[in-house]
Amino acid sequence: MGDHLLARSVSISVFTGHAELRVPDRVRTLSARAPGVGRAAGGVAVRIGVFGRGHVGAALGHALAGAGHEVRYGVRDPAEDRDPPDDGSAGLLSLPEVGRWGEVLVLGVPYGAVQEVLKAAGDLDGKIIIDPTNAPKPPTDERSSSQIIAGFVPTARLVRAFNTVPAEVMINPLFENGRASTFVCADDRLARVTVQSLARDIGFDAVDAGPLSSACAIDRLLAVWRVLAFDAGLGRNLAFELLRR
């Protein structure tokens, strides 16, 4: 974790609450409940391409579309997908098409499918790619799973974010006593700032966690989340907040 975080006195709060996974209208109602939610940063809409339409891809797509950004989903065969998006996005593209179209791309597929999807997407030179995926098991070396993914697309700008919250919280990061934090790691500072802005647009407290190597430390929060959610029986609708002093 970066020195700029270590220099502060911080603590982590755990929020629990109730949110529904696939409720697109829920995203649109957030603008009435919190500043900065429901409108694009600086009034500028960003073209966001989402690889895949699973729980994570759909949740982030719903939230970002509800915040005023242009969202399209990339799938292997758009003609075969008989379930069109219902979140106000412009629809479906192929993986290469969404890779070319999006200014920012989101990995909305399971970790095990990432390498194949990125290969199918083609040239992603210079693209900002948000990685919210989690490997089933930690890598055996000292790298994070995001650093491994970055090796698949060495000319892209990979950003680790949203991986310590479930899809339910991605749709609605606001709790009665605060908002969920997401920890944003990337080697490219501009890419990191861009993703922080997008995270704030959908209601998150976006924490600059430094370079991509910080993901190794941040990922330990996921283990804590799993213990609380499943072993302690708190359920999936919980998240961490970073308190600063």
C-alpha cells in the first residue's frame, strides 16, 4: 500500500445492509439520495465497454449507465444473445467491437475467462481496463491476480477496483451510516484517477491505493469479507469503509 495511505491514521468500518442485485431503477433513484451519484463526472459521459454480462458486469453496467455514462456490453455472439440489456445501455457488441468502442473497459467475466476474452478482443493498446475479478486461489508467486492479467495486455492500462465488494453493493454502495469504499490500484496515475472518478459517480468512496502491486495487500480484505459474509453469517450485503483522520 502506498506511503500516502500509511502516513494517515485509518480504520476500517464494516457496513451491512440490504440491496437487490438486478434492480436497474434502484441505480437511477440514487441521485436523489447522495451528491455525485446519477451524473457523470464533470458532466462528461464516458464510453464504457463491459466484457460479459454476469452479475458483476451487469451490476457495474447498470450503475454506470444510471450515472449518465454510455455503456455497451461485449459478448461472444451478439446475435445469439436473446436477453437485451434493460438498463438504458445501447445494447450488445462483439468482444472486438466493444474493445474498440469503449474508452474504459470493464472485465465483467470470471477470472478464469479473462485471458481468453482479452485475446478475443484484439488490440487494446492504451485502453483503461477495470479489473474487479478475483482468482479462486491466490497466485503462487508474489504477484496479484491483477498483475498477472496486466501481463496479458501489456500495452493497456490495467486498474484494480471494485473487487472487495459484491455485485449487490456495486449497484448500491450507499448505507444508512455511510458509503462503501473501493480501493483503486494502477501503475498509470491518469488511469487510476479516471477510475476513481467513475467510482465516485456511482456512489463509492474511491480510495487511491497506489500502484498495481498494492493489490496484493488490498486483496486480503476479500478474505475478511468472505469470513464475515459467510462464516459469520452477515450475508453478502456488506462492505468496508476507510475512515481517515
